[in-house]
Amino acid sequence: MIRLATDVGGTFTDLVGYDERSGELFTAKSLTTVDDQSLGVLDAIAVAEAKDGLRTRDVTFFAHGGTTVINAITERKGVRTALVTTAGFRDVLEIGRGNRPDLYNLQFHSPEPFVPRHLRFEVRERLDASGQVIVPLELDDLRPIIARCQAEDIEAVAILFLHSYANPEHEILCAGILADALPFATICASHEVSRQWREYERTNTVVLNAYVQPIIQNYFEQLKRSLTRRNLTCPYYAMQSNGGISTFDQAVASPLTLVESGPAGGVAGAARIGTAIGESEVLSLDVGGTTAKCSLIHGGRPTLNVEYRLEHTRIAPGHAIQVPVVDIVEIGSGGGSIARIDDRGVLIVGPQSAGSSPGPACYGRGGLKPTLSDAILTIGVFDPATFAGGSLHLDKQKAKEAIATIAGPLGLAIEDAAIAIIEIAHASMINALKLVTVQRGHDPRDAVFVVSGGAGPALATRLGRDLSVKATVIPPHPGIFSAWGMLAAEPRADFRSTWFAALSTQALADMSVRFKGLETEAVAYFAKGEDADIRFTYQVEARYRGQEHGVFTHVEPDDDVRGFTERFHAAHERAYSFRLADAAIEITTLHLEAVLNGAVIALPKIEPTGSSAALTGHRNVYFGGTRGWISCPVYARGLLAPGQFIEGPMIVEEATATTLVQENQVLSVTDTGILIIRETSVEAE
Amino acid sequence: MSPATLCVDPVTQEIIEGKLMATVDEMGIVMARTSMSPVIYEVLDFACGLLTAEGELVAQMNGITLFTGTFGVQVKALIAKFAGNLFDGDILLSNDPYAGGTHACDFAIVKPLFAEGRIVAYAINVAHYLDVGGSVPGSLAPNATSVFQEGLRLPGVKVVRSDVFSDEILNIISENVRLPEIALGDLNAQVATVRVAARRMAELSSKYGITTVQAAFANLLDTSEKRSRAAISLLPDGCYEATDIIDGDGVSATPIVVTVAVTIAGDSIAADFTGCPPAVAGPINCARGALQSAVKTIIKAMVGPQAPSNEGWFRPLTVIAPSGTIFTAEKPSPTGWYYEGSVHASELVWKALAPLMPSRFSAGSYSSLCVVYISGTDKSGQPFIHIEPQHGGWGGSEHRDGANAVIALTDGDTYNYSVEVIEARFPLRVKRYGFNVEGGAGAGRRRGGFGIVREYEILSKDASAYGSFGRTSTLPWGMDGGGSGTANVLQITPADQGEPQSYGRVAHIDLKSGDLLRVVTGGGGGWGDAQQREPGLIEQDLQNGFLTEAEASALYGYERRIAG
């Protein structure tokens, strides 16, 4: 039976299908339809039907990733939303944290809130930090608010009361009354989406959740109707930002969990590849058209970001939201990134991108500015004729002309200017890759480096060499890897709650009880009965007394004080390079990760071929001034034999990507067709 | 060959610059997440940087503007003091306000970074310590009259030798501060950051060689200087003056008149503070290093606000001021609240230059960080100190209303404190945190932004507060015909329903359970004639409750049509 995934990206909608009986994998692409993304999904399905004979009634599993949520937020196209909050605090959403990261800008403003002041309403009520009621909820205050919401045609209401993470009773009561009084509006209370403290971050979380909820609800309903009409009826799943999947209904209840849906698919895929080759430490890099995204898988599991901020930059505070998002560092270097010389005379690559229209100069669609893809083509890694399976003919002359515009001012030959563009992109990728590893206490030498995206495999082996990774790994179908990864994701939910306790035997007993409570919630969430096969992973955020920020540490619910203490010291030392052996330890947050064990995509074994069958020719590649042009053998990936070893320099081509193997590296092919590249002179431990 | 004459190709240059920024950012991440004191972790009152072997700043993290120009002065002072006596594995500590520092609470940790047996750079981390001893908890008595009341001073000592902490120095610190566990925790965090910098610089030196790295430093400084000069050249030559009033020094409320004359000549700029009064009795004085920083902040805002900061930008600048003034205080003048003084040096230059380049400036802001210290004992009898800078209203600019509730010029990437976190930690309950709408903001074609009101109910039986608020009577200035902003004030309403008392700079207020402490920050000044404000914007302010109909009529001459 067939497992199908569709990933809606900025330009293309990718489809990957996997036939569980035959092990056959098929792929399709369509243009993304911006206003209603479900149309592009149906187009991709139609392509697969025509090309590979996909029969929708054979589909037993459907996973979907898209950008509906993040687009609604960044384009501010959510619904008309109101906020109901504790008396005295309606401006918290607009004040935010009041920081000015754009230090020297005397005209700096905080980001605009998603609910304007006149739609933020106050209710008398108050809890203290332990959840005790100080002032009961004043129900009379709700009446005028209901009237205003009706008059203003409010479509969604967010509710945030202070300290609701400790006791949600006022929010529950208020939500019930508003739901009765405003039957056409979505009502969303903060404790339903976050049980963590910090009122601004939780307010923003519940507001954005409410703001997009009706939109994602409509979208999924539309998609479900269309799929049903095409006889594609099976459980539907949405790709979540935490690297797992959820049912459409679960996603609608908590739409913000979809905010980084696409990139999370790639991370789930990288984790799956790690499992396939027996590696639990994986550094993943996905090089798209506009950006490159990197992430770390530690102990076989994606790392989550503890303080995710939408639209955050060096100089913009962004919008903090408290949902589990895979820790992804994104930088403005992708295949379409434009190279230019700035007013200092320095060469810059990105963050401006030529996108897909006009695209890099070599696409011949009117782009005149040199991009990273033009540089890769110019040094000979890409073949103009076979690129993208021959569907897009690249114009090498146009690429050279574009690069000449910067080569002249830099006083470089064209191929050296191309190398310079690659070097700059390379350096910023290295900085980002170090941010997710070294700067967070992980050693890249312990990790395998899984690289995907159209331009990724062309750059991978140099990056891997600079980082001294164990091996560089090119997964199957690197150009549509996010969609592939969605077939590797399992149903997952994260339960995170603020809970404050000084470490003691009693506290650990309480912790154990609280984890049991979260487990019960998880069982209810998956709705597969008491005996559902769920994997639980337990983490706590803890800190030395006096610190504010903590470190997430893996624990077991039956840890004793000594065992817990050692785990925490070790985690702190890994993250921050020191431990305070005598300092008291405090627990601030519990985090239960619950994964429902399910079937994930298997990697079918590839067929043996003759050892030379894959060699399709030779091509000259420029390796920079000292090495010059070198003739490299070119292999077709689909014809490589399992167990085959090939020494670099060499090139591997496939429909969605081109892999370059450097001198003094050797490529090996696993029995499932994964490419593993290692240095030939591996130093002893 | 000297580094300055050595050429670095533009590709290597860009890669090295990227690595420098990545390194200072990494130092900042380590610091923010591992420090013990709330001043650092919640309000991020610290900064990290990298400097050349000569002590010229080449990279600085996004932190606060107060440290814009202090790093170079501090490191140069330490270079002079330790000439020839620094070895790989040494780390220096200094908190001397007069040797380029700011106030005794700021501990600078400096590590010389070695490659091939010689110093190639310095890494610095400066952080505000919660308490460094002295006459009051938090070490900043608003009425201090000498530096000896402001805590322990360690003007340049080796806190680490050959990678080993000096037990003597740690002992001196822990015996002289009120919260030694926090202080030593912060020291550990600071040392971790400069060690991170050492590792990253070693990677850079081994990959490119120290000659290339040092040449890249020189190029970076020269390029920034060129860009700075180019921007200054676009401004009309001339002398531009401004005066302002500082509302008291903490010892007396007497207004203090300060003045500047800024001269632009070709591609150079000079700020002359001659004529400012001698150092005052109270602690709002600043030393010369902080004055430099204050002026550099505005120059950077004018010539290249978004570009990474380094010393090159400031080469076209000369700061002139005789010694011993309020902006160039010397030992033993108190400097605990130096930023309450130095912000006025910034604002003078800002006010003088704003008309020349409206695209980069705004009208006057609430200016003062309005820091309040609340201390006492909690339910379990443990001492606590809660320190909080407050956010406020900024001035309008040519095309946009002023910003509501963002942090004052002297800070930067500085967060407000979460109400839920405060209440879990301290015996305080926040009754209100919102815009100071009733206080208003400067009217104008583009009005000022609003300040905040933050009300604390005291839940401790035994507490006290102190603080130092500026701009309590001299209001934020309007520009181009815009109205003045509004005042900052600290108010206490006793539990027994007495009348609220108002304060500005106050050394001690006794507090008991049920008392209400109210922080009010002002709105910014307006830009342009209020009568020219578009009706649509006035309607929007009415709808959002930023303006009453009476105010709309009085300030803007606007009469609301009755909604249909």
C-alpha cells in the first residue's frame, strides 16, 4: 500500500510516494499555488497518476507539509482577532520585551502586535505564581467585551490570564462563556497551547494561534474535500515543527505547531538516514534556493529550540512563540543567492536571492546577477545538459557573463571569481553549522553530515572536510528531501510545562508524579487506547540557583538526587563549558516527548550492477588556483552498485542534485543506495 | 612589512569579518545563558568584544550602547599597566571607573590572545554585577558623594594566571560583596566567554596566519573610517550648539546646565564640552571613557547605524572636554549612576545634529533608564534585590510616530522583566504594566511614543527602595515645532491610603507590606507642527485610547465627528 507525502514550498510542491509492497519510490513536482495550496497538491498527485500510475485508492497514509500558517503570519493575513487578558495588562502584547537590538537606530520600533489596542480587553481576575486565586474572575466584565466582539465581527478570541500555566481554571471558565456567547468565533486559551511562564511570550503564542486557527481549519477542510473527491481517503497527517506528525484535527487545535513544517520534514528525514546507517549524531544541512538550514540530531532525536522567534534577526526582536520547533539555524545562502560587491569593495553573497523568477543567470529567464548556482555551474560541477534531469537547460555563457560583472572589479579570472563566491557561501554555512554544534557543546567530529537540497550535495564534501565530520552523507532524492522526510516522521507530541522546585528527594518524587500526569495526557492525545505503543522521553530544564536560563537535561522519572545531579552538571558543562559543583540546583520546566511508534519509510535495497556501468563520462572541474582544472569521472547515481567504492575527485549525478567528491576522499555506496563520503587518510583517534 | 600595508583579498576579508562577528555573538550567548545575576540574564547588561593587539575595537556583540567606546579605553589602560608582563593563560580583571571604565559595578574581564608566542588580540567581557559592596545593597547609593561608598575596586589585577584562578582575588571578591555566590558565578561565566574567544581566534590564526588576520583587522578599521568620513562629508560644515538641563545630581535637586558645540569641518567632527560644570557632589558624574562612549553612540547612529561597530568609525571624531567636569570626573568623584549623566552628553550631540540629518534622528526621548532597586527579605527570611531598568517613550521622527515603551539610548538589547517570573521569585505583585496613556506624549505631526506605568505591591514586611530618575522636570525636547514629551516619576502610595509621594533621585524609601510603588516613564517629544497631523492618525489614536476627545481638541484642534 502506498504512503504519500506532499511538501508545499515557496516555488514547488514536491510529492514523494512509497509503495510498501514493492519498495518502489516515485516522485512528482508541481508549481505551488499560493492562494490555495491544496490546488498545487492535487496537481502533483495528477502528475504522479499520469507519470507513475499512482492509484489514489491504494494510498493508506498521507502526510502534508505546507506554509499556510507561516504565510498567514508573515503576510499578516490571519483573521480578525481579539485578546482578553488580566486587568492591568492589555499592553503586554504590544510592549513585548521592549529591547532595541538595532542599537544605533534612533528610529527603532518594536514589531507591530497582531491585535491592535482597541481589540485588547481587560477582565478583573488574578492568580499568584503558585496558581492561588487572589481575585476571582469578574464575570460581569465579560458582558461588554462580548458586545464589542460582536460589533467588531471578531473571528477569533485569544485569552491570557497571568499564571495560567500554574492554574488554568479562570481561562477555562472564561473560554466556556465566550464560546457560548460567540458561537462563530474561535476561542483559544493560553494554557491550551503553552504551559510555560513569561506572559509576553505566552500571550503572543495564544494570539498567533488564534490568528491562524480559522485559516488552517478552512484549508484542511478544503484539502480533505479535494482528496476525498480524488478517492484519496486514508488518515491524513500534518508535518509539525517538532519533527513529528499529527492528525489534521490535532493540527487544527494547535496550528502554531505547523510553523516550520517544511524544514522539520528535512530534519526528520536526516534522523531517519542516521538510523539507516547506524548513526545517532547527525548534522543536517539543507541548501534551498534562498536559504540554507542546518540542524543537529543528538542521540537519534532532533534538538528543539527553547526560544523560537519568528522573523527574528540580528536587529529585529521578532515574535517569540512557545511551541516546540526543531532547532534550525537558517542563513541567507542558497543556490539563488546573489553575489555582489558592496560599498566597502567586499564580496557579499546573499541574503538577496534571485529566487525562481528570474532565477540564476544560467536559467536564462532574464536574471543578470551572478548567483551561487552560476558559480557552481561555472567551475564545472553542474552539467548544463543533464541538470534537473535535463528538464532545465542551463546556459553556461550567461552564468559566466554574470560572474564577469564581479570578476572585473575584483581583478580575478572568471573561474576564480566563481570560486570566491563559493568560498563566501561556504564560510557563512560553516559559521551556521558551528552554531548548532560547537557553540551548543557538540563536536562535529562525532557526527555524520547529511546534506540535501538542490545545491547542497555540490558543496557538501568541502564543508564536511572543514568540519572534520565522521562522514558526509548524501541521502536518496536530496532535491526533495523534506517531502521524503515526512514519510520518515512518526506521530509526536511534546508536553512542556513550567514547574518550579529545588532539587530534593521529595521534588524528584513530585516530578515523577507530574511526568505520569503528562503521560496520561499523551495517551489521551493519541487516542489509541491505554496500551498504545508510545515512546516517552523525559527532559527537564534545570539551572544552578541564581541562574535564569536553564539547560535541558535528559532524565529518567526514577532518578535519585545523585544521578540527577550528575546528569545536570554534565549537561551544563557540555553547553557552557563549566560546572559549579557546589551550587544548588533548581528545576524549572518539565518536558515530555511522546512518539507513537508507527511504520516509517523503509530504504529498499538497490540492485547490483556492473562496477563500471555507472560511469557516464568525464568533466573538467575547477578546484581553485593551486590545483586548477581537473578531469573528473562522472557517475549516474541510479546505476551505482551497492558496496562500490570510488575515489575522488569525481561527480555523481541524479535528477535533483549533483554531488562533488574531492581529491583524497572516497565515496562508498550502501546497499540502500545512500552515498557516504569519507577522507581517505583518516587520522587515528 | 607592517600589517597596514599588507593586502588581504576581499574574499578572505569577508570570511574573517564573518568569523569575528560569529565569535562575539557566541561569547554573548554563553554569557546570557550562564550568568547568575538577573541584571545580566534578564536585562542583558553586558557586552563582549574583540580588540587588536594595540587595543582598538574590531568587533562587538549587540548589547548596550554604554559600552560603545569604553572597551578600547579600558584595554589600552591595561596594556599600559601590564606592558611586557602578560602571558598566555592570563586573564585580567578591572572595574576602575577612571581608567576608561564606567562604574565599579561593571567588571571587565580581559584576556590577551596569543598566537606564535605573541599577543595578536584581546577579548573583553564587561558585565554589571548585582552587588560589589559599598554603602547600600546593589552598590549604587543615589546620594553617594565619593567612590569609596560605591564598593570594591580592583583596578587591573590578574584574576587568572596560567589558566588557574587566583584564590586571593576570588577571596577578596567574595568577602567584599553581598551576594558572593552570584558574583563568582558571573565571574565564571565571563571567563568562559573570553576562553571561547581565545579558541576561535586560535582557529583563525592557524588557518590564515597571524599576518593576514592582523591585516584584515587593519583593513576593517580603515574601511569603516572611510565610510564614516564619507557620511560626515555630506553634512554642511559649521558649528552646531545645544544646551540641556540635568534634573539634579542625587544630592541636591539644583538644575545642572550642560552644553556642547559640535563642529563639522570637511570629513571630521569635533564635540566640545568646554563650559560644562565641574564634577557634582552626587554620583551622576561620568569619567572620560563614558563620555567618549556617549558621543560615539550618536556618531554611529548618524554615519552607519546598522553596520557592525569598530574603532574605525570613530577616527574622524574628536571629543574635547577639560578634566574634572561632570563628564570627565576624576577620583574620588562618585560615578555610580554615571549613565544618568552620560546620556545627557549623548543627547546634547543628538539635539545639535538632528536638524542636519532628519532621516537618522528622532526627537527627545524619556532618556533616563529610571532604574529602581527594591530590596528586603522574602518569606523565608532570605535577602533579595530586584533591579530593573524601565522602558519608556521615544520621540517622533520625520515620517513616523515615536516608539512606545522601548529601552533608553544608554541600553540596547535590554529586555523588560517578565511579571510572572518576578512574582515567582520576589515578594512583589505587579498590579499593572501598560502604556502611560494618562501622562501623554509630545504632540506633533508625528507624535512621541508612550512611556509605561508599572505598579508594584510590596508583599515583604521589611523592604526598601531607591532609584535615580532623570527627566523628572526638564521634558524630552520636541523637534521642528513638535511638542515636549512628558516626565518620568517614581511614586509611592503607602498601604494606609496616604497621599502618593513623588520622587526622582532618591536614596532610601522604607516600604512595608501593602505599599504601592509606581514607576511612570514619560512619552517622547513630537516632530513637526501638531496642527498638521492627519485626521486619520488622530482617529486611530482615539480608537486605541491613546488620546481623549478633549486632548484631540486641545492638542490638535481636532473635533471628532459623531460616529454614525
